[in-house]
Amino acid sequence: MIHQRLISQLTKGQLPLTRVSSVLSAPHLVPAPTQKAPQAAYGMISITEWQKIGVGTTGFGVFFVLFGILLYFDAVLLAFGNLLFLVGLSLIIGLRKMLAFFFQRHKLKGTSFFLGGVVIVLLRWPLLGMCLETYGFFNLFKSFFPVAFGFLGNASNIPFLSALFRRLQGASSMV
């Protein structure tokens, strides 16, 4: 009875159908979904293949740096991680934007310490190089930390941590 009604609706063009096979019975017809697959949302940022490769390269760079620190500042792993991180960053945001970010007038101190630390690590002085890199990293991204702490303070529901992140957000400068 149901099959006859579906077949009559199909022949009249009233119902789009798809073929579904059942394990126990012969294939039969069922109504197809009438909604279309959702399209990309308005305002979505498209990511190029180079940016995807850059995310992977940056991830491997961070992994090698952390692994090099874990293995008592292994110079080869740290140097390889630093190079992968910088190459990945340039693939993600582009070489011109990366150079514009690093060589802003008010970020030259952080850039010189960070890139100097990379060079020192490449010259096989890993402990000194990582100390210089860390200082340079904090100088480069000091304007981002209040934003990150504010987000973490609002996102966490743990009273102690949210109070700590809100205090850290207010203590940092936006320069």
C-alpha cells in the first residue's frame, strides 16, 4: 500500500526518491531528503593549501622545540624546530606580512632577541639561545597576552583560575 502511494507520487513527479538497499529484503524506494547540503557560511575564511602546509610545519616546529627541551636542550632538535617554526609561520601569514610583523619599530628589541636566539641555537649554544628566544618571544607578543588572559578568564568556570586570569589581564600593558 505504501509502495503504491510512493510509486504514484514518483510518476507524477511530486516526490524525489533515492534507492536504498536493505540486507534482508529487496531494494525499495524511500523519500530523499528535501534539504540541500549546507553551503559555506557567509564570511568564512578560505584556507589555501600553502597555509595548511604552514600549519603542519609550524606544529612540527613546536614539537621539535619541545622535544629538544625535553632531551636536555638538544641543539640539533632545537635548531630544526626553530627553522620549521619560522618557515611554517611564513607559509601561514606570508613572507611579507611576517617581515612586517617582526620588523615593526616598537618590536625590534623582541625581534632581535628572538632571531638572535635562533642564530645562537644554530651555533650550538642551545641553553643561551633558548633563553634569548624566550625573552624575545615575550617581548614580541606582550600585547597579545592580555587578550589571551581575558579570554581564558571568561571561558573557564573554575573560580580560582578565572580570578587569576582576570588579574593577569589587568596587570599587563597593551603596548
